[in-house]
Amino acid sequence: MLKLPAASLAQTWGSLTLMAAAAAFGCGNSKEPSKPAPLSGTHRLLASGFMPVGPGGHDTCSHEEGAQTDRWCAFYKTEPTGTELWVLNMTQALAGYEVACDGTSPLCRRLTSKLWTERVGSSEYHPWVHRFDGDTLIFYTETTAVLDTFYEGEIYGWRPGWGEAKQLTGSHGVSCMGHHRSAAVVCRSEPTVEVSLQFGVERRTAKDYRFSLGVLQSGNEALVDIGVLPLASGSLASIQQQAVFSKNGRWLFLAQPGVKAADGSFTSDLLGLELAQLGAAQPKLIAEHVRLWLPAYDDQGLYFLDGVSTTAEGGSELSRLEFDTGVRTVVATNVTDYARLSAHDEFWPEGDEGVFYLERLPGEKTVSLKLLPDVFNPASSVLVGRDLEKIQVAIDQAHTFHLTRESGGSAVAHVRRNDGSGGDCVLSNPHVDAFSGHFSDAGKRVFWLQLSDTGFHEGWVALPSCSERKKFAPAVLSYLPIGDELVAFTAEEEKATPLRIARTSSVGDVPLEVQEIHESADTPNRILTVNGARYLVFQGFSKSPENAGIFVHGPLQATLR
């Protein structure tokens, strides 16, 4: 593949078209072929046999924020010679150019014909393990190693503009992870293996891993060895449990085993390495005996629960540690769990918008949900409610979705105002179970599922005030809010799962506008953003070969037709 930036690739493609036209009309013909029309609506890109990689969301396609390269998506297909991995230039395909995934087009590249297709442990399995982290595609290849609890083999990476994939690890690679806003990547390899008998069966577990780190600008960079690190006790084998990049990629944090907390739970000691010091410094200890650690969204600090201060009720001190000064501030006490505010799907705030947390005071049985918009001002804390389940706070912090259950009754969906007024409204039918609450992108709508009289999951949407309640589907398998005005969903029918999109607002008692996109499709959770417009990428199924394969629908707008 030619190593050209996206703009040059488009120009090259246009030049090839012009050359073909010149050959057809003669050298003296100055007529230029017309530029293809951009795709709009629903279009099939790949025939049946191609399937998407990744667990869904954004990781099927490249999505690095601010990237100047074209957007690419990754798909696999099984051939007699092995399972192939292909990457398709979605920017050029959506612009209307013909893209053939058969080895003849530079806009669709085969990266391997030996894609790993097995499953080990709880997190490494095909096709989810192959994915885009930002603009870095991570994929695993066939291996001859003995596999039971973790993968061990070669791991590769690829980024838009590269002619071929780069081998990130040797034959003893275990896992790799890219950063979502930069070309940074970290890998674990060369595990020290312990073998134990469990129910009479030998089971291999990793005691420690060798870590390597790099920034893949050209594909020629070698990852830098940053040492061996024991697996933190009580953590999962997944790399995401042991290594975390800060939001803008300034820091990499690593966990190693710490002491046991007072309640017997495991803690970790945290190491930090500033990527600008890669090759000149090693990770250094920054915090001891921590649990549930997360970088703040301002890229300046780190949140964690103090394992040593754990109470009999399971509460701990919630602290924020400043990267540059090492100053630690206790922002709340008796905290059992917490999350960062103003995060929603692909939307990450530029500054630290604060946290919300669950508090259990000594001797109390109830758990309180509190919002803390300013972590340096305890007076900003707001009590939202007590004993709330399935909590989700809207990105604008104005409302909280939750479920309540009265003495063994049905789970009922509510929305509570977060202004301290204690206002609470009921969304769902109190006589049936409710599930799956979700706010729209800007918090202007709230979605939920509830059981119908016939046992199906009905899809509903309303304003956060619980007014304008509308059913968008009588039987839903899965759904995805898009912006504040649309929701994509697969309907549950006897022999199909039609893909439909509903507009979430209508006047008075007028039913919501619903458009069918495809007769049967997989989960509608892959959103691709190209030049500011959003598209839905999905796999369609049909008895008719011409209506099966990989499809794209968009651009997604509030008006369906």
C-alpha cells in the first residue's frame, strides 16, 4: 500500500480515475469524469461473508479524536486458507468511490489471512479482541501456544496510512491496548506461568508480565521495554485492569499488588510514567494501597479509593492525587463506589467535571447517591437519593435515572432532579419490570425498556420531566440513542430482527416516526463519524444474497425521510 496521507490517497485515487478516462477518450480529450455523488441512505459495502470485529460501539472503526486521516473499518471473513482481516476506507466509500475488498483496491487492504478465532479466559475472544483503539487497530494471529486462561502469541497493530501491519509483540504476546486520542500503545508479553489443579484439571495462570510501550507514528518505531510487573491480586487478566492511559495520553498508569484492605479486599500500588520521559525514565510509585482508580478528565490528577481506610460497611476515603505536585486531597469519605461526571459514550469533558459516588455511613444500612461537581469544595455536594439502583447521571448533570423496587415488587424506572430539590418522577409502568435506562447525548431525552403484557421488552422514550412518554417499539432486542432526536433499534420478531430508526419527538398524541433500515440486522451499536456526519454500520441478514453483508446508513439526521 502506498504510504500516503488521507488527502493524498484521495488525490491519487482521483488521478487514477483521470488516467483511465484519458486512456478511454484519447490523449487529446480534455473531458474530466464527474466526481461520484456521496452516499446517502442505506448502502451495502461488502457481500455476505464479511463480519465486523470488535465488541461494538466505536471499536469496529478508527475514531481517534482530531485525526486528519481517513476513517477505516475492520472486517473479517473465513476462507479455506484461514480467517482474513480486511480494513476498508470508509471516508472514500462514503464519498461514492467504488471500493473492492478483493486485493485490487488500495482502499481495502487485507492485513492477515491467519486471524486468531478462538476464545480464552473472560476477555480474550474472537472477534471482540480485535478492535480499533482510537486509530490503532489491534489484532491477534494464529498461535501454537497452549491456551486456556489467556492468549499467548503474536499481536499486531495497524494505523491508517500504513502499508502493512506492524508486529507489536513476539510469539509470547498476551495483550495490547492503544490510546483513544493518540498513537500510544502498551503491550504485555512473556508471562511467568504457574500451573495449578482445579477440579482435577491443570490450569495455567500468569504471575507477571513484561510491559512495553511506544508511540506508533510511522510504524517503524520499536516499543520500549519498561520492565516486569506482577499481576495485581484480585484483578482480571485483561490488560485494561492493569494499565490505563490518562485521557490525553500524557501518562500511563500501571497497577501492581498492594496490601489487603481491612475488609480482606485486594488493593494495588500504582506506578506512573510520563510518556515524554519514555526511554529516559522508568515507571515510579505514585500511590499505595488503592482501589477503583481512574484518571481525572483534566489530565492533571487521579482518583482512587484508599484501601487502608476501608470501614466495616465497605466505605473508603475517595481521594484525588495531583500528578505534578503529588498532593493528595480527600474529597469524600465512606465511599463504596464512584464514577466521573459528564462522561457519556464518546463524549469526554475537557476539564474535571467532578464525581458522583455512593456513600454508606458507619452503622447505616442505606446507601446514598451524592454528586460532587467541585471536588475541591465539599459544600458543592448534592444528595440525590438513597438506595437507588441502575444509576445513570445525564451528561448535563441535571438528572439521574434509577430504578426502585418496593418489597419484592416490580423494578420501576424513575428520573430524579439533581438540583437538591428531591424532585422525582415515575417513567415506567409500576406493575411491570423496567430495565436499561439511558440518557441521550446531551441529556434531553431518557430511554428505558419495560415488560409488556406478552413478555416482550417495550422501548420507551420521554423527556427527563417524565412528560411526553412515547413507545418507540413494542418488542426490542437492543437499542442505541443517537444524538438527542434519534434512536436505532433491532425489533424482536418471530423470524427476523428488523433494524429501525425512530425520531424521538412528536407533537401531542401523534405516534413517533419510525423508518425501517433493513429486514434483519445485528446489534445497532457501531457509530462512525466522517467529516462531522454520523453513520450507522451494521451487518445485515437475508435469504436474498444481495441483501446480506455489511451495510452503512446515514448521514443520521433528526429528520428521517
